[in-house]
Amino acid sequence: MSEQRHGEYKVPGGKLVVVDLQVADGRLADVSISGDFFLEPDDLLPVLNGALDGVAEDATADGLTAALDAVVPEEARLHGFSTRAIAIAVRRALSRATSWSDHEWEIITDEAFGTLTHVALDEVLTEEVGNGTRRPTLRFWELAESPNVFIGSFQSLRNEVDPDGARETGTHVVRRITGGGAMFTEHGNAITYSLYVPQTLVDGLSYTDSYAFLDSWVMASLEKIGVRAFYQPINDIATPEGKIGGAAQKRLANGGLLHHVTMSYDVDADKMVRVLRIGQEKLSDKGTRSAKKRVDPLRRQTGMTREAIVTTMAQTFVERTGAVPGHVTEAELAEAQRRIETKFGTQEWLTRVP
């Protein structure tokens, strides 16, 4: 018999599910389910434990859920949790990476916010997913302000942004919590999305591999519209015609992970180079002499509207994950506003690397 294994899963908006178990000869043994949930009839709990005893250690979440569903009578009531929640707790006890299908997903596609609100929401929603108070979520950004520059967490403000160019073009400059390079965006000219996921989704993957893994659905979306895209490690998304976007990540101590991407739909290259100081070192590293040539927008490559591309992306994600429509709550917006006032909207944060 192996050592005791322990796994926990907080159902978003629900209860905590805890599983303790051992593994004997590749199969689950001495399974004990507990938590602050409600179960009727209460004598169903040992039945659920018994349903998992003897199940293969490498069983998928679907397999574990099926084994549990098989012993749950129709009249039973599981309040604040589900058999799927138990399955996820089991996989966490086994230190196995969760898959897309292990989670219930939300997708947010139609809410426009100001520049600072977007970066603050990224921190708020990532924390919530890590805490188990929000489902893993895909959120497409809609910009209420334009143009914008989002600089990376560790970039030097003065090295990246020309203050005269930013002032003359009315560009909003903010610092985000992820690393990586500066992103220049305008309303209608960029496609930006954020994924808020538990880090269990990328357990076992290298940092570099996690980028391509988390964007596998968007690569499939691009293929649908005739764009042959690929990753240039670590975080550039490119096609044979040129770069179309870049990704960045932030992993929080509570287990939440933020992965976001900005793709150029129809960039104003003249304005971009007025605002961003794109150094010769960066250009030479990318094998080109002109900043304008580094980005090849999706509009030119596809001939499609931005809305049609976003719709294809959203549909692909829903097909793969079963995501349901979601929204940013009033409480989340209030917390984002608080963080704008105390962090993201302050000069101290913007100039943390002068």
C-alpha cells in the first residue's frame, strides 16, 4: 500500500470536496470522501467511497465520474457538489494534471471596459479561479478606450514608450501583471483574450509548452479560417507571412494562472512606432529591419471582419470545452476599481521599472 494521498476541490459557488485515498497495485484503495457539502441520503457516502475502490489509478475524470454516477440513485440529492467534483478531487490527490474536460468553463465575449479595468480584472479573476470562487474562464477584451499600450510587468517604461508620441496620439499607457513585451492596441484593431485557469491544467508541462497547450483551441480556430499559425517559443504566434500576436502568463501563489494573448487585426503601424520605442536589438533578433514588417495583421491574411474571427474563436472554444456564457459580476468590477485606485492606476505601479 502506498502513502496516503490527499486532494481538495472547491466547487465554484459551491462547497469544498476532499478526498483521501491510497493506491495499491495501480488501483485506488481506502477512498474517503469528505467536505462541507450536503448529501441525501447520508448513507450514500460510503457507497460513493466503495464505487471508487479498485478503480484504475490512471482513470480519466470521465471514468471516475461514470463510476460514481453508476451508484447514485435517481432520488439522491447532491447539494453544493457533484460526482464530477469528486473526480477532480481524486485526480488532484493523485497529482495528475487536469484536462480541459475536468472543468466547467465560462466564456465572456461582450463586455467593454476601460484600459485600467482590463488589467485589474485580469488579477481579480485569476485570483478567484485559484481560490475556487470562479469557474475557469475565457474572456475576450472589448476596449472602451483607444489607443492603448500595455507594457510587461518587468519592462522599463522609458525604454518602451515614447512619452511625446503617447501624448500626441492620446495613448493610454498601463502596466500589466504578466511579463513579456509591450502590446499596442486600438479599438477594433486587435483581438485580445484572457484565460483564467487552475495551474493543475498545465501540471507536467514545461513553461514553454504550456503556452502552445493553452492556445491549442485558438490554433484550431485560425486553421478554420485559413490561417496556418504556429508558436515561436516562448510566446510569439506567427504565420509564414509574419507575427500575428503574442502571449504572456502570470502564475499566482494560490494556484491560479493567467494566460492572455493579443493578436493584431489591423494595426496602425505608423502610430505604433510613434508610441513604442522598438529597439534595433529586438528587430535584429526577429530577423527584420522594420518594426512595421514584424506584424502581419489578420485582416489582410483572412479578409474577414474582426467580429467574424472572434465568433469563430468563441465557437471553437465552446465546442471543445462546453463553456457557458458568463459575465463579470458587480463585485468583481468593484474589486477591480479598488485595485485601480491602490495599484494599477498609480504612478508607483506604472513606473515600478522606470
